[in-house]
Amino acid sequence: MIRLLDEFRCHFAMLRKHTIGLTRIFYTDHLRRLGKKGGYFAQTRIMTWAICAHTARHQNARSSLSHKLSRPHCHDQYQIFGFNSFYLVILGGCSSFLIPELCSNYITCILITLAINAILCVSLNLINGYMGEFSVGHGAFMAIGAYGSAIMTVKILPLIPFSLSSFLTFPLIVVVGGLLAALVGIPLALLSFKTRGDYLAIITLAFLMIVKSALENISYVGGPRGFLGIPPLTTLPWVYFWAVVTFWIMRHFIHSKWGRSIVAIREDEIAAEAMGVSTRSAKMMTFVISSFFAGIAGGLFAHQIQFINPSSFDILRSTNILVMVYLGGVASLSGSLVGAGVFTILYQILQPLGVWRMVTMPLLLVLLMIFRPRGIMGYQEWSCFKLKE
């Protein structure tokens, strides 16, 4: 009896949402505006999209209710390779302290680079994969974060009359670099309101060139000679911490209302706007979050190699991030991690090839696009990156 009442309540709620949604479609100002511009075809496309969306939501609610009533709740959603992901995170944190003591500096440097690449990859995947835009200027946000954090470390902190522990100052320094990058990402978000696809790619490419040229002509940060004297504060535990925080925030953002909004924008921006999605707010939030974590990666990168110059953040840097995104798979947190790992390891394995390495890497990407266009894990996720039902 209780089960029948629950099913009846679920049916009634879905029917009510279905009716309200269709009413919004009929009487929204967006539909009137789009109807005047696109005529009957635009109205028909929006109506069909709305009916399919509400029907799919109704079917998902029924299947979810039946699933919950048929078997008890379990925690398999948080398992990966048969292990609980929480314990894997704790094990990885402990390993990040042990690996520098047990392994060579070369292995530690590769792992640090892999974690930084993973942060860059997942931040760009938020724009290119989940929102469906095409940005090629991600290296500019990385440069702003790197130079901002380096200025904090070398120029500003020495002016403080009392000394602070690097354990307390380094997170603040990295966050400042991320905030500067997020602040610069706001104008690009505003430009994305009117442009999409190839036009947005041209704008982001121009933005990358502007940032690089500006850094080359500012003597305060060394100009084309580069920025010297950066202390080696980036360690394996710190980059592991920031990688875990990045993926945790990205996972919750993607499964929030903002994440569903950017996925709707990717599928059909006009229909999403007609359904009541605030496309401008979603784009603004996405660009700010993506640029913030790109700045975080830039700050970690600057304090790893201890020297940065504008040439470190040219078009090749942005291209490498794009390769990692499409190699691992678009719209996938798991793909971002896999793409960063495969790219970093292959980059080291192919070092003996010298210049031919730059030929081999694009060739592998071309073969991957031919036989698996979505990437290794495109639109797929490991269970540890999914939220509980």
C-alpha cells in the first residue's frame, strides 16, 4: 500500500511539473521573441525539446523510485576498481609524503607535473566539454596565475615586517593567483554572450596574445627575460591536495543546477534559454571557475620550476592542454585525469625522439580522433565521480 501511494505521489508530482513547464513554454517572452524571428519552426523545435525533456525526467523519476524500492541503499557509487574512493584519496595523500623520500627527484617531478596537468585539463574541460564552447587561450589564465603568485612571493611577502611559515603563506599565494585569473576571466565571459564556436576561439586566441605581449613589455616582472628568484614551494603533497580539491569542486559543480545549465547550453542554447535557464549567469560562472583553477595550476607551476617567462605560456602551452582534454575525453572528469596522465607519461617516454616527438604526439591524437572521436572516456565517468542517488 505504501509503495502504491509513493508511486501515485511521484506520478502526480511529475504531471504537475509537466503542466507547469509547458505553460512556461507557451507564455514566456523568449518564445514570443523567438517566434517572431524564427516563425513556426522555432516554436515547434522549442515545444518538442520541452516535451521530450519533461517526459525523460518523468521516466527517470519512475525508474529511480523503482530502483530505490527494489533493493537497499549501498555505497557502490563511490567505488573505483573495487575500492572505496575515500580510502584511495587517503592512501594517495599518505603516498604523496612517502614518494619523495623513496623515489628519485625525477619521478617526483613527473608526478607533480601530472597533477598540474590534471588541474589544467579538468578546468578547460568545463568550457570545451561540458559547455560545448571552444577556448584556445587557457594558457593566458595559467600565465596570470603564475605571475600573480610569483609577485606575491618575491615582491610583496618580503615587505611584511614579520615572517610567516610557508605552510601558511603558500595556499594564500596560490589562491591569490587563482583569483587574479578569475577576475581576468570575467571579460571573456561577457564576450561569450554574443559569440560561440570558432569566433570565441579567435577571441580567446587574441586574448592569449595580448597577455603574452603585455608580460613581455612589463619590466616589473622581468619582461622577456623572465621572472627570477621564485622559491621552490610546490611539493607533491601540495599539488595532490589542490588536485583533490579541484576534482571535488568540479564534481559538485557539474551535478548542481549550474552544471545542468551548461549541459543544456551545450545541447541547444536557444531552447535552454526558452526553458528558463539563465544562460548568461551559467556562462559567467563557468568561465570564472575554469579560469580560477587554471590560475591555481599556474601558481603551482611557477613555484615548481622557479623561473617563468612569457614564452612558457604561448600557443603551444594552450595546444597541449587541448590535446589532453580531447585525448582523455570531453565532458568527463575521469577523462581529464586519464588524458593528463597519458599525455604526461608519453611526453616523457618520447623524449629520446627529440624534435620528432612533436610529430608523434599529434599523430597519435589524429589516430585517436579517427578511431575514437570522443576520446578515451568521452561522456563517461568512473563511479567515484558520480554523486549518490
